[in-house]
Amino acid sequence: MNVGLAISIIIIVAAIIVFRRAFRTNKSNYIVPVNTSQLLAGNVAFYNSLDKNDKLLFEKRVRDFLTNIAVRGVDTKINDTDRVLVAAGAIIPIFAFPDWKYNNLAEVLLYKDTFNREYNTEGGERNVLGMIGDGVLHREMILSQPSLRASFKNPTDGQNTVIHEFAHLIDKADGATDGIPEYLLAHPYIVPWVARMHETIKEMKEHGRSDINLYGATNDAEFFAVVSEYFFERPGELKEHHPELFEMLEKMFHTAKNANE
């Protein structure tokens, strides 16, 4: 390759990287709403279940999230409630870990509707509610705005797209989205977790029905994300029907090793 051309390409790539970083910085310069506590109280059941001190901690972490991670709409108008709901869905699964930071996320994009794998919001096969990005979308998350809002309307239906996608990010933090969140699992629990996960997936496939969303039988990563939704939205039912699974998730999300150990 011509040396001059190679240098030009390097300069262009560097300029693109700088531009993207600057663009993200500008988008992150968002003033957190002064009524964050009211928005949480009016929309997030998890927040309302906390005592006074934990509510203050939860609100602080929501504010920190919104200060450092951009939330913006793509061809749709978003509001303070949308931003607070995204942040709440991020904090719920890692609330027991005060030092946890989503270092693998820079921004969350809200699409006006469901989308397909090519990120189109019109046409057929638009069955995607959310995804974490790879490739050019590395460190980005995409969520359907209607799904975001629906996730918090019924806090006991066992379905929350936001928690689902942030569970994927937690899983991915160790370098592999494989259903084994090593930052949450102390080493002795990894083998039992994998065994229980695979046994449950096998049962789901054999029976063709389950109180666990059957999408969780797609692969290990989706299983972890699906049961994370279940754990935070219907813990009593999960404990009744799947006590071993519940106990393991309890260890992960409430009593596991600190994420920064």
C-alpha cells in the first residue's frame, strides 16, 4: 500500500474516533432531572420496596448513571422518565454491588419501535426489543422505547427488557456473553450454576413449556438474562418452582463476591 495513502487512512480513522468520543461526551452532558425521586416512586416498584436509606442510595446511583452514560432517542422523542427508567433497569441487578460500573457501555439508544437484526424499525420480522451492540455498536445498547416503558408498567409479569439487556452486559463484563457472569459468581459456584442452567434448559426443551420464558432455552446467555428478569420481578414464584435456581441467583445478585475483587 502507498505510504501516503496509509497515513491518510490512519488520520481519517483517528478523526472518526475523536469525533465519536466528542459526540458521546456532548450527549452525556445531560442535566439529571431534579424530580428523579418522584419519577422513580411513580414508576419503579423495586425502588418503592427499599427503605429510606436505600432509596437515597438507589437515586444517587441512577443520577451517577445518567451523568456518565448517554441515553438518546433515534427518530423518536424521549423524556426524563425514559432516561430514569433506563438507569433504574441498569441499577436494579447490581444494586448490591456499590462499586459496580458499566465500563462496557457508553450510550443507550432508544428506537421508536421494535426492530430487526439490521436495526430497521419498519418492515417485517421486527421482533427485537433490545440488544447490546458489537462491532461498530460496541459499548452501545439499543432498546425499543415502547418496550422500555412497558417493562415497568407491570412489575410482576416476569418480563423486563431493560433488566434483560443489562443482565447481558453483566454477563459480558468478563469478556464472554456465555450465561456465566464470573464477576458475580464466586469460583466454587460456577460449576453448580452451569449444571443447573443446562438441566433447566434441557427440561424446558423437553416439555416445550415452562413458567420460565421459553426464549431462555435459546442458549446459555439468554437463559441467564431471562431468569434475571424472573428473579427481580417474581422472586417468590421463582423460589417456589425453582428453589435451587433461586438460591444460586440470590448468591449472584445479593451475596456474591464484589465485582471489583
